[in-house]
Amino acid sequence: MPEEHRVAVAVIHGMGSQGDRPQAANAVSFSRDLYTALRKRMGAARFDTLVGWREIFWSDILQERQQSYMDRALKGQGNWMGARDFVMHRLADAAAYRWEKGDHAYVYPQVHARVSNAIAHLEGVTGGRAPLIVLAHSLGGQIISNHIWDLQRKYTTAPTPFQRFETMAGMITFGCNIPVFTFSCKPDDVKAIERPGTAIPVGKRFNPWWVNLNSRNDILGMPLAEAGDGYAALADREELRDRWISAGNVLTAWNPLSHNAYWADSDVHGSVVAMIEKSMQIGPVG
């Protein structure tokens, strides 16, 4: 049996109500269903020894303020509170998360500081030579894409190859809504990130390195290859693969609630296990 080496896994949540308080650095919260399923599939001892796991939690940056507004302005007065909650804790996240210049910059830098801090912490757990896997749900895909874009374009910097995502073996997005953010650009100006994992030896690189999973009934999950020329080019080079699944169970898979069903879905679990186990064969990078 080939020797297996340690890998690092960073997992980021998307839009929605994940909590209004920062969590402990090693906490497993929003990703618990996925974490538990992977640990069971791979074996607890093997998983604990070879997989470093770190959540990127940013919900609290917006959550408390959103809920406070709803309690003050709407509670006991507005109708359709369930629908209003969906708008406030999901669509409002996407509206608030945008790049701005100067003194007006608020949410974007705070969110990306969380990404930077989590990746730095993960490097401390696994070491800087571990292959990195990123798992991103919903708006988390846009956040990670922007973070890598900013690094690749030298808009920001990071002190180590690991923190610059140069050891990244692969990424799985699920319920991804990146296409929504492309319509503010001219069609010819829609660009995608390039393969971040340039420190991984060419012979050990994955194709595809980006797997995008979406449930057919998830109104917030969208394929990427048709989002613009940059994504089409990734797909043409077989670096990006869009794949449809049916996330959830008999109660959720058939309706829009499937946007939150990915965490407990066996198709997602299988795809993540396959990428982790493949990454274990890479060995130390750099």
C-alpha cells in the first residue's frame, strides 16, 4: 500500500445563519455532519492522524447586526417572517460582501482576515508543506475565489507558500453561487482564478483540481463553466468539473431547502473522501 502523508483541509461556510459569536480556533460547528461522515468513512484513527481540519467562520461579522434589525423593525409587525429571515440571513450576506475602497471598506476585509487567520492556524497544525484542500459551501466559494484572486494579482500578500495557497491540491465547491457575481462585469472581462497549487510537482497535480457540486433543486447552486470565458477555459483544460447531484434525503432533495443539505449528503462525502485520499499520496510539498 502506498505511503500516506498528512493533508490540510480548510472548510468555509456560505450565506445563512451560522451563529453570532466567534468560535474557538479548533471548533467543529457548521461542518460537523461532513466531518463526522468523513471520519467514519476513512476510519477515526486514520483521519485523526492524517487530516488537519480547520473551519473558516465569518457569520458573526453580519449575523448579530442582521438579527438585531429584524427584532427591532419586524418582530410582531411584519408577515412572512420565515421568508424575511431567508432574505436577511442569506441574500443580505451576499449583498453586504463586496469589495470597497478606503474608509468604506468594512465587511470584505473582515471576512478575508478570518480566512487568513484560519489558514495560518491550519499551517501551524499540519505544517507548511502539507497539501491543502479547500471545501467551500455557497457564498464561501466566492470568498475563497476572491481571496486567491487577490493573492494571485498581488492585491494582498501572505508570508508563506501555504498561506498563499501554493500548496493547494484541490477545491470542492458545493451550492456555489459565483455566477451571480459575474454579471456586474462585461462578458469578456469575466476571469477565473488560475491553479493556485503551483508548488505541487507537475506530475502530482490534479485534473480537475476544482470540482463544483450542485443539487438540481438548489436554486442557489450554479454551474461555473458557462459563467464566463475564464471558467470555460478552466473547463476546457479539464481543470474545472461541474457535476450535478441530488443533495439531501427524501424530505429535502426535491426542493430548494437542498441548499443546506450538502453537508450531510453521501455524494458530497464521497467526492471529498476521494480528494483527501488522493492528496495523501502527494507527500510533503516544496
